[in-house]
Amino acid sequence: MPSELRPRTMDYSCGLGPHLGGSLRRGTNIRRSISSSKYIGGIDWHLRTQFLEQAKCLELKLDIDCTVLAELQDFYRRRAVVEQDYADALAKLANGVKQRHINETSK
């Protein structure tokens, strides 16, 4: 079977540790001996472990994203202060030039 026609396997381990021997990849045949309660318990344990790993990964990503968001918020707050100072100084300079122009033209 050509490689482009074979079903792709997806790794849902979120990059944390080994992927439980590949038993939870999409495209694998999970119907093997489902009648065995021990096997079903094993699948349940593997799924629970996989979901816990994914939850840890997502929690870590959330913490990182919150930190980045806080840094961006602080950056834009500081930038707004600098831009406001610049605008105030520019307005003061423009008023000074305008006042000088008025004084010179009124003479």
C-alpha cells in the first residue's frame, strides 16, 4: 500500500514522555481481544494516563501564555506612558513656537 494511502498515526502525548508503547495512536486496531476485562482496564488506565499528561501539558502552556500576556500588558502600559510623555512634550513645544510666532507678528 502506498504511504500516502495508509492512515496516519497521531501522537496525542503532548510531547511528555514516551507514548505508552504506541497503543493509543489513532489508526491502531483497538478491537483486539476486547472481551478481556483486563485489556479493557489497561485501555482505561492508558487513556487516563494520556489525559493526565495532556492536562499537565495544557496547564503548562496556559501558565506560559498567561506570563507572556502579562509581559505584553506591562510593555504596552509602559509604551503608553512614554507616548503620552512624548505627546505632552510635543504639545508644549508646539505651544511655545505658536506663542513666539504670535509675539513676533504682533510687534
